[in-house]
Amino acid sequence: MTTMSIAALLFQGITRSQSMLNPAGLAAHRISTLGWITYIIFMAVAAVMWLLVFWLALRRRGTLAEHDPWDANHGGGRGGEQWIIAGGLLMPVVILTTLFVLTMDTMSHFPIRDANGDPPAPNIVVDAHQWWWEVHYVDGPVDQHFTTANEIHIPVGQPMTIELQSDDVMHSFWVPQLNGKMDFIPGETNETRIEANRAGVFRGECSVFCGEQHAHMAMLVVAQSPADYQKWRADQLADAAQPATPEAQAGEQVFLSAPCAFCHTVRGTAAAGVVAPDLTHIGSRLSLASDTLVNNKANLEAWITHAQSLKPGVEMPNLTQFTGLQLREMVDYLQQLR
Amino acid sequence: MRKWMILLAAVVALALPGNSQVQNAPAGAQPSLEPGYYPVGPNPGYGGTPAVKNEPNPVGDDDPVALASGRRLFVWYNCYGCHGGRAGGGMGPSLRDKTWIYGNTDADIFNSIAEGRGKGMPAWGLKIPQGQIWQIVAYIQSLGTPREPDAPK
Amino acid sequence: MFGYARKFVAVSMAAAFFAAGAWSRSPRAPRGGRQAVTQVGGAFKLVSPVPNGDWEEPAGDLANTRFSPLSQINTQNVKNLKVIAILSDGIAHGHEGQPLVVNNTLYEVTPYPNELIAYNLKDLSGPVEWIYNPYPNPISQGKACCDVVNRGAAYGDGKIVYQILSDEVVAVDAKTGKQVWRTRTGESTQGQTSTNAPIIVKGKVYVGNAGGELGVRGKLTCLDLATGKILWTAYSQGPDSDVLIGPDFHPFYKKDQGKDLGVSTWPPDQWKHGGGTIWGWISYDPETNLIFYGTGNPGVWNPDQRAGSNHWSITIFARDADTGQAKWAYQVEPHDDFDYDEIMENIAIDMDWHGKMRKLLLHPGRNGFFLVLDRETGELLSAEKFVDSTNWASGYDLKTGLPILNPAKVTHQGVVTTDICPSSTGGKEFVPSAVSPITGYDYIPAHNTCMDYEGLPANYIAGTPYLGADVKMYPGPGGYQGMLEAWDLKTQKPVWSIKDPLFPVYSGVLATGGNVVFYGTLEGWFRAVDARTGQILWQFKTPSGIIGDPMTYIGPDGHQYVAIYSAIGGWMGATAFPSISISDPTAALGVVGAMAKIKQYSPPGDNLFIFGL
């Protein structure tokens, strides 16, 4: 089981390039550009320095007798003083000032405030928990709000303002292809804004150590065309799909009579727990357990029965009270909740 | 040869289930398939006998993880709504005082939670894993002692 | 001969006049619950007749004035009041509400197991007439948020009608004690209980339900008095068809207008656990044929789990008494942050309001504001603070009907908001005030309690509390925690108050034609107070705190008696029970912090006291 999930993860890592050097949004482009400029300048400086070091090391230095002793009045050697002033003062000032200006300019393109200087009304509120992301869509009137988990969908070309809150410890929101890091600080509210300029699935991670499973606290940002995004929104807003097959119907009964309903919500049924990820549309998600596992039946069965082996320390207990048939039916039911 | 055996043993050990504090439901206890309904009183699924007899708490009474989990579950499962924010009572009796209607050993408290009781205490043993019930027992036994997590101020 | 005849006629005529005069002033004045007195005093006009010897409805009359015109007991002689009888039922839980008196029989509904006991007033020392035991489901004891109380019965057409804790309405023959019908209105396993007193109007019984702390949907049920058949049900949220909102519905304020507000002002599906239970008092106005009542808190106490204004929680409704269709509704507090149920009494009177005679509805609110509404339209005419420490809002904007919120007192999940006044138990709880048409005052049993409040995430598990709040209460500033306050209806200002330093006033009030106002304290004092000046004329220390409502009646001997329960319990009084620990100030939904001393003052009790001259 463990090897399979590792393999899946590796596969994901290869196909989804979670890198700030592969930007997919305006903010990430700017950061990436700044990164490259900085890299090139520093590499150039480093190249110059290495050249000088090699030249120093390789040129004929002569014997001690051939050189005048170092004279305090002259600064010793040919143009030593100029080297120090040019290389030690002017060059760093010029380079660092340039970089400073470029950085300030890049940061000025991150408007988290709107034209009046107020924080903009958030489109999404993310509540970070140990070790999953609770995502609330709060656009529009309250009966158009909905909740999902670990997977954020955004329309291509539209910036989405995200409000960041945490009830337990510090976390950090970082989707390298879309934005810079912004922390979740318990007791405070932070905002960030992400915008994608092409469709795709972009992986992000928690970027502040937050406990045992910090390494397994990833999220997926799915950028879709505006039409697809609206369709996704409408689907998410709808109540849970009614089970159509007899297995799924039996599975619904198993689900509702198990303790799942105490912590999870499946809107449209009696399950209305809020301390665990919302499962109303779990079948439509790409991954489970904050992108720890690919979302398929086998992994879901494993998660339900042995979450503590897959992600030790999470609040999901090992639920071993089901017979094999009940488990399969319940997973059938959950997978059809698209 | 020895190196490979050690390696093999390590792999086998790693593959075993990691969580030792959760046991399977007792033999004969079937999860109720009635959605949303809580039978109360001694749970028929346990055959009319108490769920556990005279066992001490397998998670231990002062394991900080168990106490923290117990406190968290006390809130998540709405125990505080009936028994009071810090278990001082309300709709249900106080769990902080010295009066125990059904006994105060670890096993007695486990049974009260698992089986439910006639005046409205639900039978949690039909639903939640035994390990979680033991964690709640640990929290209840810690009330009023220095180990109590999130004690009243 | 003429001389003798004239004298004879004169004397007999004089005798006849004397007899007539004596007869009309005699204590043996004719009785008759509703048909009795229609006008007393001049401060305002009574809207429904007030009882003149019997007590057939929970509030005495249908308009909920809790005023009795009986004046045998008056400010001069009340100091001679003494105990006539103490009737115990052996059930040491909170006795809220009041007994009924009909045809020389006193009817008491006990807390769970909700027995109906008929006492023969002709011989109180003898055996009771009969006891009817409905055997409610025992698990309902674990679903009652605030003690296993019952707020009383109503009498109609020879039947005593009341609710039992496990959600059934029962009708019992008033003479024989045999059950006439029994109708189920909900399920204990889903967390619903039934505690409020019915009213009976024109052959229909109106009851509400309870369980707003367990995510139960509130509803008003109308049953046929003769058969017990359910005629209609009006929910407190959901689509307009559930709430019985139709073309006749004309809310006064824009904020209450719109289609299906009972769905659109909640996140998806949250209205299904939307509370709004109706566990307080129901009143009726014969002039407009409207039923008035208020709804409770919007389900989960954590406000962040239910964004939106959460219609129709915390709303005063006016419904057509026959069809149940809503005529108007006024939501007192949108998006409740504090558990300010507004199920308090809605007293219907007609009064000169700023120069014009208007049909008013008086509502001393849980939120510390005394609301005066026009009962024809639902317009808010006045909202003044009747408890000084109230700080969750600075007032009401009468144009929009919205409270002017204090942003520092708004509550949220994960944030502890401190010093919110009043606490969840309110500036006044459900315990009813009384108005006097002689003085023009409303006598309010008030609280001065404040709280700290933190929202927590709450999982809905059917049959268990759906709360999501950590609450700790404590006495408010000013050195007193309770008071009986006389509120002048014309000026909307307090006139006098009797302050209780230790505990809130958690009993109902009775105002009488003898200008005596009766109320009780949580320490157990039962007091008679001068209605005009507030001077305490008489008091008696009963053994247990008083959370019931005083009522008065004429006994078989033609004398006036006053009856009151002395049996602490309920929400505020829960701390008196041995099963509550004062080491946890957040216990009992937070009241323990404010009531820790009660154990030294009042043990639980089970008594009904009858006082007379």
C-alpha cells in the first residue's frame, strides 16, 4: 500500500511541475522574472569573482624579493585601492541597489488592497487545519456559498482574493506556480491573491512547519476556463448526488449509520459535521488527504480503515468496524458523489 | 546474509499497522444500520452484558496525547452540550464531582459511554471506535486534576 | 295606612338596594373566566377579557396581560396574607408556568413525567380528585436543554390541554381525568421537546416546540380542540410554503420582504437545522383575529456556521388564527450572535400612542430592549433599553427596524468576546411580565447578567446538542443581578425598580386590580408590591427558588387566593441541583458562572403555595 502511494506521488511529481520557475500566473511570472534576474546577476558576479580567484591563483606571482614590501602610503601593488573601492564599494552598491529597486517594483505589483486601500472582499476563505485545508467559497449571497476541501478551483484570467485563517498553528499558503507565500497566523486574518493565466492543475504546499504531517499538507489549485469554472461552481453548490445503483444506496446507509456523519458533511443528507473535510462532492476531487493519495476506490478504502498508517497523527481514526462488503458499498457511494 | 535478514525484518515491522491504541469492535457487536437514530440504554449488540469488565484504560490515564484527543472529542461529539463546557453538568450530570451514578472506574465510564443510559445518553459504542472512547475516558478521569487539559479558568 | 305602606316600601326598597349593593360588592361576585371583565382602569384599553375568578388560560387572558381585576387583596390588607395550603407533587425539578383554576378545581401540570393533578379547592387537605399520568418517553429527559419543565396547560370546552416533554399534546377531561385525545408533534430522538403552554382560541389549540439547542426546526402547530387533529403547521424557516407565507403577508420592513427568505438567508441546507423554536408564550387579539408569538435562536450558537440574516429566527410573527397564514413578521435581531431568543410574551393592548389611539404589541425583549410594535402592521414604534448595562447594540433604527450593533461585541468562531451584556439568558428571560391598566406600567422581571462568548465548530449529530459556543456568565455592573422594574408604557422609561443583589428575577409577575403586584425571587421570597410605588408590602420566604408565574382566583368560599410554585430549576436555576458542579463556570450553557451562590440559598423543591387573607 505504501509503495503504491509513493509511486503515485512520484508520478504526480513528474507530471505536475510544482516549481516557481514554471509560472502560470502573473504574480508568479513576476517573481520568477525577479528570480532569474537575481540569479543571473549573482552568477555573473560569482563568475567574475571565480575568474579573479583563478587568475590570482594561476598567474606568476614572483618571489618575495622581487616585490616591494606593502607600503601603507601607496596601498601596495598596482591599483589595489581602486580594486577595493570599485569591487568592494561601487559594485555592490550598484548591484544591490538595482536588485532593491527591482524587488520593490515586483512587490508593488502585488496589490492586496483595492483602489480605496481596503482589503478586497474575499472570494475564498481558507481555514487551515492540521493537516488539511478547509476551503469556503464566499462569493455572492449566502445561499450561494459552499465549502470544499484541499482543492481550489479558479477561473483563468481572474484574480481570486483568498482570506487566510487558522484556528490551531501557523501554516503557509504557497502555490509556487501562482503566488508567493503568505502565512496563516492564528488570531489574525491575512489575504493573498492568485491568478492563473493558463488552465491546468497547480500543486501547492504548506510552507511553514506545522506538525507531524506538515509534509503531507499539499493542495491543488485547478485553473479552468470561466465557463468550466461556473459549471464546477454550480455542481459544488448542488446537494449531494442521489445514489443510483443498489450498491451506492446500500453504501449511503452504511455511511449514515457510521460515525462519518459526526465529523463530515454531505449536504442533502443527515451528515452535517464540520470538523473534517466536506464530502458532498468528494468523488470529483483529484486526490485524497491533501494530495497524499490519488483519489480512487482502493486508496479511499485504505484511508477509511487505516488513515493512521498513511498519515499518522491525523484526526481521522482507523475505522475497522465495517465488513468488506459494507466498505466497498460505502466507497461506491462516496465515489459517485461528484 | 544477516544484513538482509535485518532489512527484511525492518520492512515487515514497518508494514504492520501503526496505531496500537485502536482495537477492533468486540465480537458480536454489529454497527447499527439505522441512520441517525440513537438507541439508549444497555446496547443489545453487546448481548446485554457490559462492554468491558474491569479493564484499566489501555491508553493510560496520563498520556498527554490521549488527554488532548479526549478533550477534542468531548467537544466534537457534543458531550459538552449536555455535560457542560468543562463537564460541570447541564442537561446531563456533572462529571467533575464525586457522584457517579454508574460507577467511576475506567471500565464503568467506558460502559456508560459505549452503551448509553436510559435518560438520554446515546450509545456511542455503536458508532465511534473504542480507541476514541478510551481517550474520552482518560479525559474524564483527568477532570479536576493537574493533568486536565483546557481546565476551567 | 299610606304612611305604613310608604315606610314599608321605602324600607324594602332600601333593603333591596342594600342587598343589591352588598351582593355586587360581595366577595361572592359571579365568576366566569373569559366573559368576565372587559375594562378596568384607564391607562390603556384591554383587548381581551381578563379573568374574574377562574384562570383558564396560561396568562389568564388571551392578550397575555397577566392582569387580574380581583381586588379583595389590596394594598391595605395584603400585609395579612398567609399560607393557606402547600401542595407538593414530589417531583423536585423546576416548576415553571402556573396552575389553572376552573370550577373550583385547581389543575397543576408537573415537570417530567408531566402528571396532571386536579386538586379539589373545596377541601385542599383531602385527597386529590385525580391524577393523569401520560408516561412520556424517558429519553426526553436528556433532550431538555433547560430542565424538564412544563409551562402550563389551557382549558377549553371541558378539556385541559397541555404538552408532554416527549412531544405529544394531550387533552384530558377536566371532570374525570380521562384522556380525550393525544397527538404526536415530533420525535425525542431528533432532539425535540415540548415545554410551552398552549392557548385555546375558538376551538383550536396552538402549541410550539423546543430544541433550538439541538438543531430542531421550530414550528407552531394548530390542532382541533375536539379531536386533536393537526390542522396546520407553520415552521420558522424553510421555503415560504413551510412558513405559511402567502399573498396576505405584508412585513413592514424591507429587510423582512422577499421570497423564500427562510432559505436564502442561510448557507445551503443550514436552515434544516435552523432552530427558531417556539417555546414561550402565544397571545391572541380578538379584534384582528391574529395569533402573536416569537421564535427562538437560529440553531447553532456559532454564528460563523450560518452566514446570513437567518430568517425567520428571532422573529415576532402575526398569523391569522384560522388559517395560520402569516400577516406580518418582524425579525428582531438578524444573524443572532448571542442566543437572544425572542419567545417572550407579546402583550396586546390598545393605547394612546403620541396622540393617536393605536393597537400595540408590547414585547420586553430578551435582548434588553422593550419593543413596542403596531400589531396591525408590525411597525416598530419604540425600542428603549430596560436594563442599563445592555451593550450589544446602542439602540434600534426605527426606520429600518435594524439594531445598531456594537462591533466590539460581535461574536465569532475562535474568538473570545468579553463583557457582552446581556448574557444569553437575556435582560429578561421567558418569565412573563404583567401590565396593569390602572397604573399603565409593565412590571418586568429583569436580569443584569453579562457574559464571555466564544464560538466553536459544532457538528450536527441528531439528538445531541448543536451548540458551538463556550459561554461563561457573571453578574453585570451596578451591584445587582436582578430586578423587578416598573416600566411606564406612555413614556417608555422605568419608574421604579426593586433590585436583587444576588440573583436575576426568574419568576413571572401578576398585576391585580387591588394594585398589588406579585412576583418571586430565586432565593424563594414571594413578594407583594405596591403597583404604583414599588414599596414591598409583604413577603414570605418559601423554601425553594421561585421560577413559576403567580396567578389569582376566587375560591369556593368567595375569597381571593394567590398561588405560586416554589420549586427552583429551569436554565438559570439549574445550578441549584446537586448534579451541577460550580467548579465549571461554563457548565449549564454558562449560567453556573453567574449562579454559583444559589446552592447556599435554594435547594430544589416541589411545592405549590396558596396564599390568602
